[in-house]
Amino acid sequence: MENLIALLVAAPLLGAAVLLCGGRRLDAVGHLIGTALASVSFVIGAILFADMLGKDAEHRAMAQHLFSWIPVEGFQADVAFQLDQLSMTFVLLITGVGSLIHLYSIGYMEHDERRRRFFGYLNLFLAAMLLLVLADNYLLLYVGWEGVGLASYLLIGFWQHKPSAATAAKKAFLVNRVGDMGLSIAIMLMFTTFGTFAFGPVLEATGETGEGKLTAIALMLLLAACGKSAQVPLQSWLGDAMEGPTPVSALIHAATMVTAGVYLIVRSADIFNAAPDAQLVTTVVGAVTLLFGAIVGCAKDDIKKALAGSTMSQIGYMILAAGLGPIGYVFAIMHLVTHGFFKAGLFLGAGSVMHGMNDEVDMRKYGGLRKYMPVTFVTFGLGYLAIIGFPGLSGFFSKDKIIEAAFAKGGTEGWILGSVALLGAAITAYYMTRVMLMTFFGEKRWQPDENGHEPHPHESPRSMTIPMIVLAFGSVFAGGFFSIGDRFVHWLEPVTEHAHGHPPVSATTVTLATMVVLVIGVALAYVQYGRRPVPVVAPRGSVLTRAARRDLLQDDFNHVVLVRGGEHLTRSLVYVDHTLVDGVVNGTAASMGGLSGRLRKLQNGYARSYAVSMFGGAAILIAATLLMRAV
């Protein structure tokens, strides 16, 4: 079975090569080839999963060595894969949800003349993400990491004729480069510290390494995670990335790219466990981001950007859980999987709404769409109930476990983190209820466009609704299935370890508190958007609302601190270069030029001048000799 691991990556990689190099002769079947090869990867993953289930928990890990990539003295880099319970979880999520998004894209991109290229980019993205989670060393993981960045750039900017899409793609690429610097520095530190960057030797040697070095490595890994997973302070790219086609939003922002940072931290668990200061920073980043994204989501009228804020917030929950150590690793991954179902379903539902509304994204121009799009309404509604943590649905089981783990941290830190997680749950219920009410309830608010064409909302074709229905099933049942007998905990425990915390309050109390804040959030949104007419033009709002509409001024901050700061730094360096560096160089050259000009006068080419100089020199030597004898 080990020989099948490489095929997981090879199938979508082959699809990308064929679709991107095959030319227009494949335009008619390109979408079918891309979807088929993504599905092949899922089938291979399912076969390997079945084989893994037939083994004891301690013997489920598999490995496949392909070849030595860089075999030189003192430096060995291999192209080798490892498939354990953690990477298998990601394989099934990436290929399963990815295949559904491919199927959805057949209908969504039906009229796009560059559809073949789009499916080639989707396949490339899947291949890079699978390489990332299957690599058995950090250097090969870095290759997949950069491949994901490249593919996301191509997909976000796919409609490059739109300046906003081209700008968003560049922004995502550049912000992620900052995080990628963290990963590259971490790999360098690993090699200088451990002499290798393979997972096994690195993680086994953490017990013999100083805490300072491990803290530095962990913080660089966290910086990398912040870039890929859109966490504070590298979160500014996520909202703008909605400029890409909606299937891209579902693929990148639900089950793949934004979860790569969570995978990196959990995969490096031994490093973080030995660096408590880095763990504390990780929990702070997660807690801040889950509130940051939730607040932003409350103020967005663009349905995709509201969901983007939600993604930022939900990944914040996962990062928070990962920072809690062994009491949170399993629940971080569990919420990652359930989030992959309901957030992908929500994004595809948003795309279905846009499909029926002439690509309109402003929720203030929706209203009453449940009558026209029943399948979209039901599937989107189930995703909504799952994400707010409605009892019995997936989010209820996964997010509540993170809140319990936060309280179980203990002490003042536990109370703060648990309270932040509870507050985030209340805000989640508010902004997601706002999305539901503005989109599917109330009176219709759409108007003819500038050309006099009025939208005619209608249900999407089956190629789009079938993936939404499948994801809705996952949104409803996945969390409960994982929780039966702590099934998911026992599945991941051999890889991530698991410790039972001791929260200051019972799990029942935490659940009741979560239900109370959920009801409060839903009620506030209903009073504001369900009982009152929704104005087509957004009111001015409070200072916080206006700031949230501008992503809590994150771009303004970046412009002032990074752009203008960089300009001032550049000007200062130019000034130093011109005055100090060039001054020294030019001054030295001028001094030598002046000295040479004066010395040149001593060699004028006249024999009589040389004779006089020689006579004068001889006279001076004779006079000096006589003087010394006289003394």
C-alpha cells in the first residue's frame, strides 16, 4: 500500500500538466479531466484509509521514499512521504472537498472561455497541498508550501482583467512571502541545531535542546502559520482574496490553504510543547484573530467578505486550540475538519446565490431568496446552523470542545481565553444570522442594473447543488460522528497526543453558557435585521462599524507602518548612501586626484627641470652629510 502514497500527489499533478500544457484542443473536456483526476486522488486516499483502519493504532503510519533530492556530504534532502493519522485526515479532507468543488465548478465556470486553465490551476493547488501534508521533512513541506502560494496567486487573480482581482492576487502573494520567510528561517535554525530537517529526528531531539532555540524555531513557524492561515498580523490578504471565482474561495478558505498553518503547528507539536512562551504567543494570536475576524464579519455587506471574516475567526479558534498544547491539538483538527464541511458549503451557497443574481454580492440587494432558491436556502441554512454551534450539528461538537479546552488551561489565562472564545461564539451567531436574514428573508430588494436588466433569481444546476447537498450532510453529521466514543480523539492521539484538562467549571456549564450567548447573538441580529426593513444603502453606523467595514483599519495600519515606514527607511538609506558612503568614496577619489595633479607638475618632460632637481637633491644630500659630520 505504501507505493500508492505518491499517486495521491501524482494524479492532480498530472491533471495540472495536461490541462496547462495541452492547449485549446482540450477546452471541451478539460473540466472533466480535472474533476476525474481530483476524484482519483480521493479514491486512492479512501483505499489507503481503509487499509489504515485494518491495523493497530501504533502501526498505522506508512512511509514511501522516492529518491534523494540533494545528497551531499553533511546535507541530505529526500523526496519522501509519510502517511499517518494526521496527514490522512488532511488527505481525505483536501481530496474529498476538493473533488466536490471541482464538480461544482463545472456549472459555475460553464461560460468562462478559460475554464480549462481554471481546472488546471485547481489541480495544481490540490497537488501542492497534498505534497505539503504528506512530506516527511520540513524542506519538502516548504516546496508544497510555496506551491500552494503560487497556485493561490493564479486562482485569486484568475479574472486578471479586473484590476481588483489582479491587485488581490499580488497582495496575497506578497503578504504570504512575509510568513514564508518565517518558515525558511525555522528550517535553517533546525538544520544548524539538529543537523537535519526530517520530522522524526527533529521532533525526537527537542528534549535535548535548549528552550531558547526551540522558542525561536516555534515563533518562526508561528509566523509562517499566520501568513498562510490569515492570522493577525498577516491577515490583510484574506478579504481581498474574495475577488477570485467563488469555487476558489471555497477551496482556499475552507479546507486547504488557510488550514496549512494549523497543520504546521500541530505537526510540530513537540517543538511547541517544549517552548511554553511560543505556546502563549500562539494562543494570544488565535484569541485576537477570532475576535478580529468576527467583528469584521459583522459589518460586511459583501456576502463573500462576510464569510471571509468568518473564516479568519474560525481559524483563530483552531490556532487558539493548537496553542493550548496536548489538551487542544485534537480539537483544533476536529474543528478544522467540520469547518471544512460547513464553510465550503457556505461559500458554495454564496456562489449559488450570486449565480442566480447576476453575480451581485451586496446582501442589501438580496432579500426573500428562499422562495426562489430552495435547495440553496436549505443547504446554506444547515451550514449556518453548524457554524453557530446549534445543538447536534457539527460546529456544536467541535467548537464547544475548544471553548472547554480554553477554560481547562487553568488560572487567569484559562478564564481569559475561555471568555474570549465564548464572546467569539456570540458574535459568530450574530453575524451569521445577519447573513441569513439579509439574503433569504424579508422582502426583495434587488433593482435593475445600469442597463435596465433586473435579476431573475433561480436555483442552480445539479452540478452545483449536488456538492452543496453532500457538504450539508457533513455539516450536520460529521461532528456527532467524530464525538461518539471520542472516536476522533482516539484516531489522532497516537500522533498528536492528548491530555484531559481540568476546567474550573463543568462541561455542562460551558455548554449552557455557549447556548446562552448563541441565543443572545441570534436575538440581536433578528431584532436588527429580521424585524426591521433592511435599507438598500448602509447607514453610516458607529465608529466601530465604520472601522470594521474597513477591516478594522488593517490596510491603513499596513500603509502607515509598512509602506510609508518603508519609504522613510528607503529615503534615509539613500541619504546615508549619498552623504556618507558616496561622500567617503568621492572624497577619497577627489583627494587622490588633487594629490596626483600636484605630483604631476614634478614630471613636466623638460630635461633642464630634471637636471635642476637632481642638482638640488645632490646639494641637499651633500649639505646634510657635512652637517652630520660637523655635529
